[in-house]
Amino acid sequence: MRDQAVGLYSVGLPTEFMFSAAATTRTQIALLFGVAMAAVLGIGLYLAYHLTQPLLRLVRTARLVASGDLTARSEVVSGDEIGTLASSFDEMTSKLQHQHLATVKALTSAIDARDPHTMGHSVRVGQLAMMIGRHLQLDEKTLAQLEIGGYLHDIGKIGIRDAILLKPGALTSEERRVIEEHPRIGLAILDPVDVAKEVLEFVESHHERLNGSGYPHGLRDDLVSIVARIAAVSDVYDAVTSERPYRGPMAPEEGLALLQSDAGNLFDPRVVEAFAAVQPEWERRRASEPELQGFKLPDFDSHKVTA
């Protein structure tokens, strides 16, 4: 008091209390540090997941496209650089798919142009096969291969002589044997080309039948793949409902009745049933879409044509 010390005091704590307080403090600090580390780790994992997942999806899509699946899309949607890259990649793949189809269609037109009565046949078979496959709930990759397989299924006819291929009357047994080689010829033509297995199945097996009466291998029952079963129905229906020099076209209901009468014997009943379900829509498309009617060759005036 009055700047003078009048007394002293001190606090005495038990040793046990001091150690206990220190231990409690250490535990609290350790828990706080653990929670903080877990939070940092969780945030890091969350950010890493959201950064790497789009990249991984883009890489997987790129590998699918490189393997030949042009239907693959990354479907990555974001506002950052990764989203922009993915969008550009998907757009590029879509254009590549359209260009690929356009090239195949051009080849198809060259095949069909040999015979004016079959113009548009290959495109119709490809489109119809895809509609049947979609009704059967096949995946998009298989649907795309069905379309291309239909476009190319008669490519082997390039190797058949016009005298046989365009013969207006009945074929002899030897001529029939030559015609039946066109699936093998088609496979040989496509052998150097990297095409999907389903496309090759379509080209090779569109004349196979469930009872083993088809060609070129006489496959039967489970040996006839779903692609070949769809190909058979699509090809036969378009053939019988199209005009030929030796007969007129069947009406759509007659064509369906023909398929139904041989369901379970020549054709897969499930595929025939799927075709029956899509037939009304198919006939509407066939009548309204120019692409399905085949291109028309121009009438050339021979005296105006110059070398």
C-alpha cells in the first residue's frame, strides 16, 4: 500500500492436478488436430474426385472411340476448361460418326446402283435393323453396328458378274451357288478394314436361318447370333416388299404374314414380333423419307456425253 509491499501470497497446486491438466490439454489438442487433418483430407479427396472424374471419363471415352465405338460420348458438363475440352471432343466424335456413315452410305449407293431394282435396299435394311434392335432394347453401340452392317451386307455382290446378278429370270443351280458366295466375298473385301465384329456378323450371316437351311455356313439355333437374326428379318422383308424384274412387290401385310408363318423355323419369333411392333412406323418412314427410297440415276443423253 502507498507503494509499499505489505504482504506476499502464493498458490500451491498438487502435482497430480498439474499432470492431469497437462494430459487433458494434450488430448484436446490431439483431437483438434485430428479433426482438422480429417477435414483437410476430406476436402482434398472431394476436390480431387471432382477434378479427376471428368478427366477419367474423357479418357475412357477416347479409348472407346479409338477402339471403333463412334457412339461413345463423355457427357461431361461443366463450366471449366475440362468441360470445354469434353464438349469439343464429343462434338468432334459426333462429326466423325456422321462422316463415317456418309462414307459407308456412298459405298452402299455404289453397290445398289448396279441394279436399279435394288436402289435403297441396303440403306433400308440398315435402318430397319436398327429400329428392330432398338425395340429389343439393344445398347446404342450395337444399334450403330446394326446400321452399318445393313449398309454393307451386300457389299460382296460387287464380286458377282452382272450376267448372274442382273439376270431377270430364274437362276440355274450353278448361278445360285455363285450368288450364295457373296457373304464370303463381302468378308474378304472387309478383311483389311478395321470394322466391328457385329458388322462382320451382319455381312457374313444375313442369309443364315434357324433351321440350318441358310448359307454360307448352314448355322442353326444358338449358333445364329442376334445380329444375324435381325439381319435375316430386315433383309427378307425389304426384299419381298420391293419390286423385282421377275415379280411385283408384296404388300406390307403380306410381307409380315410371310415372316410370321416361318417364325420359329427360319426366323427368330422374338425378332419377328419386334418387327411387327415397328412395322407401322417403318412403313411411314419408308414412304416419306427420300433416303429410304434410293437415289435415282439421271437420264443421260448419249450424244451429249463427252469423254
